[in-house]
Amino acid sequence: MGKAFTRWSRWIPTGGYGRNNLHVFQGGVARLARTEPLITRLRRIEGQVRGLQKMIEEKRACEDILTQINAVVSAILKVKELILKDYTQKCVLEYEETGDKSKLDSLISMLIKHSGEV
């Protein structure tokens, strides 16, 4: 995968990222354009949760259940990380193209709001 350099962000991979691949702004709100990788991860998480249900029904060891819960939480955090990364790149690219500081303000607000949440 190639890389493109911008002055505000270090390296943004091209092909998977970029103005037309990350988000589409509709009514001033960024929406994900590429959802397939996220849906794939969420389906995997869904399977992990079903596995957790089965483990509980089978009265498996608490340590095993807690280990699986940690795996689910980690997977959810990874999905969150990918969405935040894409949104960050989109806001920076929009700012570079338009000079509209509100894009960066929106990014900062979102990062503050979601920084400590699972």
C-alpha cells in the first residue's frame, strides 16, 4: 500500500484512506464510506459474544469466561480505534483542503468526548 505525506498528519496510506475513501460529508456530518472492514470485525465480535453465552450456559471456568470477555473488549476497542483514526484523517484532510478550522474543532471535541469510553 502506498503512502502520501501531508503536513498535518504523518503518513496517510493511500488506497484505503483518502478524501474519497474515508468519509462522505452529508449535512456537515462525516459518514464512513468504507464499512466492509468494520462489519467484518463486528461479525467476528458477534461470534465471540455468542461463544461467551455458550461458555456461561456450559458453566465454564470463570477465568476462561473473563479471558474471553477481555478478547471481546479488545476487539471492540480496535473497531473504535479504526473509526477514530479514519475520522481524524478525514478532518485533517478537509482542513488542509478548505482551511475550515471547524473541521479541527469537531475532531478535538469528538476526541475529548470519546477518549475514555469503551
